[in-house]
Amino acid sequence: MAIEMGSPSADELGDVVRVMKEWQDDDVPVQLHPGDVGWYWRFGAERTAQATRTWSRAGEVLAVGLLDGADLLRMAFAPEALRDEELARQVAQDVSGRGVLPEGEVSLEAPMSALIQNVLGEDGWESGEPWALLRRDLGAPVPDPGVDVELVGPEQAHEWAAVLRASFEGSTFTEERWHAMAAGVAYVDARCLGVRDERGEMVAAVIVWSAGEGRTGLIEPMGVHREHRGHGHGRAITVAGARALQELGSSSVVVYTPSSNAGAVATYRSAGLEQVSERRDLRRCARRAP
């Protein structure tokens, strides 16, 4: 049967998220997580649907892509389809020939063991920026974070949004985007947490995304207000997120961060996560004019 590429409607996104949850397993390479789709949902259901692509055979979804910006496609594959040659070549053809990604310099994120890595490499794509994968097994007890952790709801959304903006240079996150994200189907299995300092000011923020009982959970995003760094808030909020995922039944917690971000890597390690591997995006450089 032929491989068909599609783009779900907003009403069909729930089915895509459900399928992606089934692919999250500690024995499978870490890849695009349903929580990544949930985090993108801050832009609204319609825009999330427009950014999503699926590849199916005989009605079965084998791969999902999320256009995280105009020039980056992030991908997840069914475990049994990671080395499917027909699928890999069809994805490669669609990425370059059917407008999934524009002309010029673009990137694609996929598991290092996925055949798409080889296929695009044969077509001249190169390795891009290295990203560190950090993981913590949740089979053992997670210690108390040592601070008061707050479950963030609609009433605290404006404070949480302000912390996130102060955590990331150029962030445009708003209270309205928090509400849009929280209305998404993926957020049902998420927890949004905040940590306050001794004055009662929220200083650290995290969202953790469960994929269900016995499956891998994700941290996305985690941030500490730039004026409150160096006091252990990043470690505390990360430990709190891991505890929340453990309570939700997750088997492990993972997070990706640029390998060059030594501060973030150190923070996650201090919270009990271990760097287990490194992933590089595939990058297609802009073609020079003849």
C-alpha cells in the first residue's frame, strides 16, 4: 500500500496525540512527544493542526511531523517503522518535493536510529546543532524538592507567563497562550507547576507532560526568572516536575536542551537526570546559485 501524507483537522488532533502516546516507550529512541504538540497548542488548535503532518499506510499512522517554525520539521515514528525504507523515502520526498519545508536552509529532527537520517544524508543533508538528552528513571522514589510547589491553574496563569517571559530571551508567551494551551487535548495529561520565593513571588516554572501509565514523560518548558537564578530554583522545579510525572504513572522523564547550554545541562543533572545521549538535527544548507 502507498504511503499517504495528510494534515489533520483541529478535530482530528486528538487521534494524532493518542497515537503518539502509544509510541512513547523507554525501549524506543526518544523522539517528538505528544507534550511537544501540547506545548505548541499555545498558538491554538487551528494553527497546531496546520503545523501537523501525518504519514499513513492503509489508514495506519506511521509517522507524525510538527512544523515548529517555518524551517524546522520535528518527527516521531511508530517503533516498528523507524527503519521502514518505503516510509523514509516518502517522507524525504515530501519534505523536499511537496512543500512540507520551504526552499533554502531548513532542519529536520528525527531519532538518530531512524532510516530517514540515512536517506536525507544521502541527499546531501548535514548534521546540525547537537542537543543533549537527559533522562531520569522514575521507578525509584523521587526526593522532596525542598520548596513549596504550586499547581498552576487559570488564576495563576498570568504569573506563570511572566516567569516564562523572564526566563527566555525573546519569549512572547502570554496569559492568553496559557489558556489556549490548557484547552488542548494533550494538556489533560500535563501538570503546570510554579515555585515561589520567600516573598511569595513566583520565580520558576515548568510543565510536565505524561504520555500515560508506564510511558516516557517530558519536561517542556522549564525556566527560572533571570533575576532569581543561582538559588537552586531550577533544580527544585525540575525535581517537582519529576515527582508529578511519577504520580501520573510515567516510567521516566526526559528533556532535550542544546549541548552548548552548559547551565541547563548542569541544572538537570543536579535534579537527578543523567545525560544518556546526544542528538543532532539534520540540516539542508541553502543551495548556491550557479
